[in-house]
Amino acid sequence: MAIAAPPRFDPAFRAQLAALFAWRRDVRRFSAEPLPEGTLEGLLDLATLAPSVGLSQPWRFVTVADAGRREAVRANFRACNAQALACQEGERAARYAALKLAGLDEAPCHFAVFNEDDPAQGRGLGRATMPETTAYSTVMAVHTLWLAARASGLGLGWVSILDPPTLTALLDVPRHWRFIGYFCLGMPSAQDDTPELERLGWECRSLRADQHLLR
Ligand SMILES: Cc1cc2nc3c(=O)[nH]c(=O)nc-3n(C[C@H](O)[C@H](O)[C@H](O)COP(=O)(O)O)c2cc1C
């Protein structure tokens, strides 16, 4: 039930929104400055506005404040990243080694995101033929949070170079939760409108959608 008149999104707002998309960035370089109390909670509340299949809201957020667990996550990242480096060949290996692929050492706030693959909420609607839609829904919540963080001047970095079973055990969550990603949140120490992987010559970004026209 609507409780307020719908807002009008004017051209100035749309321009700001486009700037938000353009300046979002995956952030791996943070100032260690702690976040004001309640910052993450405010962002998580906004994340719950994301769409979800059957309104299932299958996202599960786990804040990791404990120093021992954070160190164990870092150790897992180092091990997985070393394996990934070992898979790079020739000149790529040196390029890979030069990349900074997580802000786990500096970021003041760490959280993991899991997906409940078969939640009671939503009563199964919409996912009988595509069970993966619950995970898609959780990623929608991550993206909502990502943009909300950037709009508040914060940076978010997604860390996927981790072993999901290890993370699930380490963070003491129910075994049936599916690991979606680990996230670093904080004040970015630098800002840019170009992805870091592009600036470092790892990959080029296309600004044209891969669109196919069927006539
Ligand atoms: C599912 C997913 C997993 C990612 N995992 C990592 C990661 O482990 N480490 C990392 O540095 N960046 C990671 N990224 C960030 C991407 O590298 C980044 O989004 C891409 O280079 C484009 O840069 P931008 O987000 O600044 O536009 C991940 C992004 C997504 C969507």
C-alpha cells in the first residue's frame, strides 16, 4: 500500500543517477577510518528494496567484525589468489601479480552475502523452472547496496577469490546457505570513473551493450 505520493524524477536527478552509475566502481583501496555507527545497517535496509523472485528476499547478510575470522578470510584469499596466479601464463602472470584484488587489509567493514536457495518466503513462486533466480535476487540486493553505498560517498569491493565451502564453515552459517560473495566497505582512498582493471591494462570495457536485433 502506497503511503506517499510517488516522487517525480526530473532531468537533474537522472543526470545525477547516471553519474552514480558511471562512478560506482569496485573499490579495493580504502582509508581505515571506521564507519559511523549504523552505516551498514542503513545500507542493508536499502538493499531489501531490491526485487526478488516471488518476493522471496533470499539474501542473508553476515557482518564479520571478529578479528580472527577476518584473518582467516584473508588467509583463504591469499591461498585462492596464489592458485589463480599459478594458472596465469607468460606475461599475464606478471600483470596478474600486480593487481590488487581485495581491500581486506584496510576496509573497516567486512560482510559476507549468502543466498537461501529454497526459502519459505515467496512460496516458490516464479522459481520452479529456474531455481537459480533466488541467487539472481540476492545479487540484485548486492547491486542496490553497492549504489546506495556510493551515493553515501562510500566504496564497496566484491571479493570472490575465495573458497565457498571454507567461507561457509568459517562464518558458521547454515550449510545450505549458498555463498554469493564477501564484501569490503569503507571510505575509498581514491576515486575514478574508470574501472581499475581497465586502467591497469588487464581488460577493456565496452560501453555499448551486446544487443542482438531479431527481425
Ligand atoms: C560477481 C563479481 C565478483 C567479483 N570479484 C572480484 C574479486 O574477487 N576481486 C576484485 O578485485 N574484484 C572483483 N570484482 C569486481 C570486478 O573486477 C569489477 O566489477 C570490474 O573490474 C569492473 O570494475 P567496476 O566495478 O569498477 O566498474 C567482482 C565483481 C563481480 C560482479
